[in-house]
Amino acid sequence: MGGQQAPEVGQWLESLMRRHERPLTRYAARITGDVERARDVVQETFLRLLSANHPGDDHLAQWLFTVCRNRALDVARKEHRMSPLTEAQARSQSSREAAPPAAAQRRETLGRTLQALQALPPNQQEVVRLKFQNGFSYRQIAAITGLSASNVGFLIHTAIRTIRQKLQAATGPAGGA
């Protein structure tokens, strides 16, 4: 790399980190069960980006999530555990803005939804988070996880149905099916 390219690479990397660091950290933390280990995984992901032949910008997010996932799984295996974040840890990463009563109701519903999500099998949790937290398509999720796109669709459909049933059961018969 020439001397003139270094500032451009630095700006490019900084821009990518601003865009992807937090979602990658949340994703890795769900796999490793520890925010600090997740930060290390994300840092290593960006280092690998600099030294690897990565795809163009069209597939860069998918590449980053795939590398991050693989490294996080390695870390989790090394630690012999794969536990999701506790609800308290997940809340510690969320916004601290003061909220009106409607937002409090929304948080309560979100809390019930997160509890229902955490009760799902890990593979369903992972695909739901990749879809709804990170906005990936079924095809991208399939590439990240190594599953088929149809299997991703099935897992997401099953997860949503299960979450909906649990929320309706929690709110009583007024929710109706």
C-alpha cells in the first residue's frame, strides 16, 4: 500500500466502524454472553478486514457479520459456554432517554417480547436478530449462518408464531387468535 492510500483506508475503516461496530458488538455479545469478549471479537473482525480479500461494498456487511459470527462462536466454544445476554445486560446497552407513559408501555411490551425471544432455541434467536435487528435478507442470513434460505425462512416463521402465541397468552383472551 502506498503512503497516499493510508489516509483513505483509515477514513474508510473509520466510516465502517461507525456504521457496523455497535450492531456487530450486540450480535457477538449474544453469542459469547459477554460484552467485553464481544468487543474483542469485533475488533478482531475489523483487523481481519484490513488483511483479507473481502467482497465489495455490496456484500461487506454480510462479510463482517460472517467473520464476526465465526470468531464469536470460536470464543464461545473456547469458554465452553454459549449463554445469551441477561435482560439486565441487554438493558445496559439501550438508550437512557427519559420516556413518557406510552414509551413505558412500549418498554413493557418489548420486555415481554424479549423474554419470549430468549425462550426460543438459539438458532431461531440468531436468525430473528439478524433479520430484525440488522436488516439482513434471508439469503444474507443463510450466507452468514450456513443455513439454506428456506431453512432461515422456516426458522423465522416458527419463531414469530411462537412469540405471538406467548404474547397473546400473556395478555389474556382479549388479544384473541
